[in-house]
Amino acid sequence: MTDGWDDYATLRAALLDQPMPMPPALLPNLASRGTVSLEDLVEAGAVSVHESPAVIRSGCGDLPMLSAKDIRLVRPPSRWGAADAPGTVTVRTGDVAVVIGSGAAVRVCAEDGVLLGPGIHLVRGNPDTFDSRFLACVLRSAVDVADGLPFDLYQVEVPRVPLAEQRCYGAAFEQLTELESSWWRRRASIEQVVRAGIGGLAAGALRPSPAD
């Protein structure tokens, strides 16, 4: 009858050992510098937006390819594609991938040289003008406000913030997304602990501790 206890004890210990990152300390911002639409930034050449064709043959080819699901699950490319296919887009490190609509997600790409799958907008900022994490923060906010509904990416308003300050904003955004990732990891661990605990109690393999 110890197998159920061993599983539960292992899962419980793993959950308690998981570090919980702290959210960044944020202050009211009294300075207002205005905003500029993503469309205007594209026209000015400060930002470019890329999309792959709506249909790309996957499963064949010699280059890994990011899918919309990869963006949502924050995982490496799970498909393969051909670099010479018409209209293909190659991802650069620092590009911001945006999935709009149901299952919306935003991610700063760490992969260089992989292909962009269908259903993803790729926002590429001039590194001399934009911090990629700052851009991702603005786009993530637009995704959150849309709450699963489609929206016009080009109408997103980007605050006019100097590059040095953008990096500070980007660092805070990174802290918040790491907190979110930690919450998802803890949620999965909590579900495992609860399932193992309830199963053990129901089967009589576990009993409550008098200390609790």
C-alpha cells in the first residue's frame, strides 16, 4: 500500500520545491508621450509585419517550422517545411510572433532560421528603434483586450518610449511572463498532487496526517 504514498509524497515535494518568481514592482506613470499606430510604424519602416501563406505543406522539407500551437505552448518548432516554397517567411531571433483570435498568444522568438507557419503574424522591429520585449508587451496587451476575438493588428497603438526605457519595460514584461509560466507549471503540478491525493484517499492507500 506504499506505492500510492510514494507517488503522492514525490509529487508534493516537487510542488513545494518549485520556486515562485515575484512580479515586478510597478509605479504610476505620470509622463505621457503619446502613441503611434503599428500601421504608421510600418509605413515609416521602423517595423515590418510578415505572414506565411494560408496553406503550407508541412511534414516535408529540411527546415523546422513554427506552428500557431507552438507559439501558444511556448515550445520549439514541431513541424518541417521547405525553405524554397513560395511566400515562406524565415524567423529571426527577436521577432515577435502573434496569434490572433481563438487561442491568441504572443511570443518573442528565440529561434533563428526556422520557418513561420500559417496563422501567425510576425512583427519585426528595427533593433535600433525597438526592444522586442517592449513590442511584445504592447501586442500582448492588445491580445488580452481582444479576449479571443479577431482585431486589426495594424491599428494597435504603440507608446512613444525611448529605446533605453523600452528595455526597462521589456524586462518587467519578461518578469510578468515568467510569473505566468511559473503559474502554469504549478497548476499542472497541483493537478497531479490533487489527483494522486484524492485517488489515494479513495482507495484507502493514504490517510490524513494527524499533524494537519
